[in-house]
Amino acid sequence: MLKINIYLRFALIAVCLLLGLFTIFNESLLYSIPFFLGAIFLIVGYFMLGTVSSTAEMIQSGDFEGAEANLRLTVKPEWLYTSNRAYYHLMKGTICSQKKDNAGTEAAFNEALKIGLPSDNETAMLYLQLANIAATKNKWNIAQVHLKKLKPLKITEPQLKAQVQQFEKAMQQRGQMKHMHQQGGRRRR
């Protein structure tokens, strides 16, 4: 897929429009059509694809401030192509997570799940993140719900599988500890 830097895209749009206008006044409308079509193509691409791929690269390199600024350049996220809209919310949630904004993370990840991500690995990652957030808030029932939604997914990434197994183990140990405390309380009476 052809990726164009967002600032280069804006510059190309401006150049195409200026060349189109220049050609209309100096030649004719017929000669300006390719420039206007190029500008339209670039504008439609911007509104359909946004800045998701460049933001993902920035997040992978660890530049979260740049990624946040880059993501803000997507003016109308609701106009993005469906998978890009889901990735937009995934990136937004990842940035919120990095800033320790659990409410923002939950909202963005839930929106991404509502839209639907293309792979089970990405969906499982979001459910695991949401379960972790719920567990840190001591909302164990919600964490369990997210864990159940994660079960039927086909996870192919080994690292993610290991993280899911670790979380399941922690949930089981938490359940055993809770059960032991309840039994211990009954014996003392």
C-alpha cells in the first residue's frame, strides 16, 4: 500500500490545486482536469485513510507524543474506512494507555471493538487490556467477562498467548485466595 506522509499529502494537494487554477487561467479547463483529479484523489485518500499507518509507525518507534499529534491530524475519524476507523481508536487507546488514562483507554478500545478489528490477535489484545484495566480497579466480574469474550478467538501470536495464560492464572489464583478467605472466616465463628 502506498503511504504518503501527511504533510507531503497536504503539500501535493495544494500544488495540484494551484497548478489546476494556473492551467485554467493560462490554457483551458481541459488541461487543468488532471491536476484537479489528482487533488481530489489525494483529498479522498486523506479522508478515507487518515493518519493511521504513520501513527502506528510512530507508536512502534516509541514516539507517543508525535503519534498523538499525528493522530489529531485526522479531522473526521467517522469518515475513515471501517478498518482504519477501528485502528484509529486502537491507536488512540494505546496513546491513552501510555498516558495512564484508563477511562480514555477503555472508551477508545471499546469503540474499536464495536467497529471490529480484522484479526483475532488484535481483538484478543484489546480484550486482555480491558480485562487488565478492570482487574486493576478490582472489578473482577468485568475482567471475567472480557476474559470469556477472549476465549473463542484464535490467537496465533505466541507472546499474546502467554500473556492470556498469565492473566488466566492470576484470575484463578485470585479466585482461590478469595475462596480460602471465605472458608477461613467460617471456621473462626
